[in-house]
Amino acid sequence: MTTTRKITQIVAGVSLMVLSLNVTAQTEQTTKDWIRQKIEKYGGTEVTYKPQSKAATEVAIKYQTYYYGGDTIKIQETRVLKGGSKLTNIYTFRIDDLTGITSLAGSNDVFDFKTDKNKVILQEINSKTNQPKTAYYTNHVRTKIWFVSAKELNKEENIEQRFLKAFQFMAGINNAKPKTESKEAF
């Protein structure tokens, strides 16, 4: 009788543990939704970073982030150079194309975004006309995370680390998806 009771308790305990794992597990769509909601909440805020080094050529660097349909993220990085000129880069990538993301050693708000192929569009903007000057594809971009404003405004604790985890989760899913290769016509 006691053996049956112990087995029943163990089975009930295991069932409870499995149930709790299913309830808290993130899915691809819930992670994308969370990323989208946070970008829409904080991304449009312009954040200005002032380099601490006297050797820096920038007076300030401004960041803004936008979320577009199709899980596309755009990060606008404007460097205000000594003398007043500006250099603006816009990085565009889809969350589904991420295959790796790390934070720069010694910093929790500078991220390296990586894709398996050249799927990040980098546009340089002409500071006088505000039109794209050049554009090219790359598989890697390093940029300061734009959500530093959320930390400064005390909106959410550890937002940078939470984003790193969300993007790493998406990169893991993307790496696990089967890769389709284009067949060359002959």
C-alpha cells in the first residue's frame, strides 16, 4: 500500500513539473511579439551617447530603432562628428535571419548581430540630402543597443540582457530550421 502511494505521489509530481514547463516555455511567435512590443514602446525614442574618449571623432552618437511588418527591424545610427558634419547608417534585418548575437565584452549594450548569409542591409545616408548614398548587404553588424533609454528612464530593469536572451532564442530557432539552398540552373 505504501509503495503504491509513493509511486502515485512521484507520478503526480512529475506531471506537475511537465505541466509547469509547458506553461512557461516561450514560443517563436511570443518571442517575436515581445520584441515587437518593446521596440514599439521604446524604439522611437532618440538616444544620444557621448563618447568618453578625447580621441573620439564623434561629439555624439544618436540611436533610434523601428519595427516594420514582416518582423523587420531598422536601427538608425547617426554620428555627429567634430566640426558639425553627420554620418548616418541604417541597418535593416529580419528577426528570422538572425543566426547569432553576442554582446561586446565589457559592455551589455553593444550587440553583434549575425546572419548566415548577407541579409543585413546597411545604408549610408547623405547628410545634405537625407537620401541613401550607398547600400550594401552584409552578414554582420555591431551597434549599440538602442534601449539604453529605457534603463536611463528606469522603465524596465535589465532590458538589455532580456533583449539579448530574446534575440539569442530566435537565433537558436533560426539555426535549427532546415536550410534550403538554391539550385543553380544549367
